[in-house]
Amino acid sequence: MDIEAFRTYCLSFPDTHEGMPFQGFFKNSRSILVFYVGKKMFCFFDIDKFDNCTLKCDPEAIETLREHKGIQKPFNLSWKHWISVALNGEVSDEMLMDLVNKSYTLVSAGLSKKST
């Protein structure tokens, strides 16, 4: 999946938007594109590299997912709640889309709980 198709997919979920919140803060993070539902992020990646994305994940599924080639601990986030997914073909587009969907669902469900 190319970067534009991936971006379009991430933006296809209800109440999502994108941003680049780290542009003025960290030299190595200026090109990080983040996808949000509400004010919570569910996916992000470096637009200059597009080599992996970071996704929120059900803590109970993480260990099993990490057995799959192309899924690793994330850089700079809790490995108990986030995964890094290779965008080099090691993970199929179908699996990638499923993981993005699950990340969005997990984050949006958390927003719903806070509003009730």
C-alpha cells in the first residue's frame, strides 16, 4: 500500500483528522503524521520514510501479533499498548488495514467510555 492509499484509509473512519504535532518540538520528529479520533491518536508514521506505522493495540493481542514478522515493539511508546507495523510488505495490506481498524475502534471506544 502506498502512502496516499494508507492516508486515505486512515482518514476514512468517522470523526478522524490528521495533524503533524511534533513539527516545532523534535528535530527527528518533524515529519510524523498523526491520525486522531477526537483528541486521541490511533495511528502515526514518518512521511519521509514511510517504513512503519505505530498503532494502538489490545494488550491481550500484542504478544501473539509480535510473533508475526513485521510487527515489533514501538519506538518511544508503551509496548504494552502500542505496536509498530512494517510497511515494507512483511505485513499484508489486509492485515495492516485490520490492525488500523482495530486501533481506531479501541481508541474511539475509550472516548465513548469517558463521555458516559
